[in-house]
Amino acid sequence: MGDATVTTLTDGCFRLDGGAMFGTIPKVLWNDLNPADELNRISLRINPLLIQLDGRNILIESGFWDQGGEKFEHMYALDRDETVFRGLGEVGLSPDDIHIVINTHLHFDHAGRNVTPAGEPTFPNARYVVQRQELHDARHAHERSRASYIAAYFEPIADAGMFDVVDGEAEIVPGVSVLPLPGHNLGQQGVVLRSGGDMLVYPADLIATAAHAPYPYVMGYDLYPVTCLEMRKKYLPQWFEEDAMICPPHDPQLAFGRLKEAKRGFTLEALE
């Protein structure tokens, strides 16, 4: 894409409750999009993204927490059919080669691999980018958010002085910027790549899967659902007009898509 090389990675698949994933949308509608299992869970994937630009290796998301234990992994039906490390290896990289890690937010399914099981930074030569609001909220979790944050994978990064804490929109390197996208939580950020006249957006959980592109398909996990809706109405038309590539973080099949106008706002269709 322009001067950048973009590689979709995966850190395995997992399952979450379908009703929680689709909020007020009736099961009769969403079950055709992502059929539920006998426990009403739908299949999701962990989709980090690697951007290589001007000699820098930029990793968006580090992966799913790997220290939860057997009960934790059984609850989420975690299947490590692939890992982010294997994906990096397939393009000739190791964790030591990553220069920047962008944490869209600090939930365990996005930032869980920030730290190794030994408590050391997984990417020892990287700066980790996070919104100030998100780091504050992770440290001051409440009853609705506490289960999503585990200090063991982000406090060691802070202790090592490896966080680059940003406030609002910020250019990380020329061509790569972060954009606040509150709604799922207050401190969530998306990532925008512009190169060669093209645009790519990693929208974090604003559009968790392709099925979540229509405006009303707001997750029950979104702490601020109306804010989420407002963000969609603000940015999806812009991304559509700019013909941006969209990379949903949890779609089990679609890695890159483009928005198409639809009755309920937009749909997200796979690139041909």
C-alpha cells in the first residue's frame, strides 16, 4: 500500500457470548451472520496488524493474554491455531525487530501479549503507544470494566518506561496516526495509515467484525453505546468517501474490507 507493506496476523481464535456481542440486535438476525454454538458463543479471531514503513516495524495489538490458565482459556474457548509470533517469523521478524507497538486499548484480547510470562516486555526494543485516558481507566477499573483489564501485562511496560502516552489524535510516524474512538471504552484509539494516496483504518472495537458495520449493531460490551453510535456516524461516512481499507480486529474470516452504503448505514465487504 503505497510505500508501506501491511500484513494481517492472527493470535488464534476465541468465543464470546453472541448476545453480548450484538447488544439489542435479536439473535434471529445476527445468528445468520455468525452462528452461535450450544453455549450461545460466536467465533471470533484475534487479528493484530503489522505495518512496515520507512524502515520501521509497527505492530498494532500484541495479542491475547497467554497466562489466564486452563479455566480462563476454556471459558473463552481459546484456540491457538496460530500465534502472532509465528506470523512475524513468516515475514522474517522476531519480537526484537518491532519498533512500535500500538495498543488500541488495554483489554486482555488486544494487549495481552505486551509482556512475556516471565514479566518482561515481549517487544524489548519497542515503544508502546497508548492513550492517557486508557491507561488511567485500566488502573481505575470498575465493576463493568474490571474483568477486561489485567495489570500484569501493562504495568511492567509502565515500570520500564516504555509507554508513549498520547492525548487525542497524534502522528506516531509520518503516515501513521492514532485517532480517539471512544464508545467501547473512553480511551480506545484507532490507527490510520496513509501512503501513496491510499488509506487504511484499524478501527479497534468500533467495528469489531464485518457484521458490526451497520450503525445499530452496537455491542453489549460497549460501555458507552450512544457514544459508539455517534463515532460510527461521524467516521464511517468519511472512511467510505476516502475508500479506506478497513481491518476489523476480531472478524474470523475477513482481514481487509471496504465499506458499502446500506439501509442501516454501511456494510463491510471483503476485498476482492
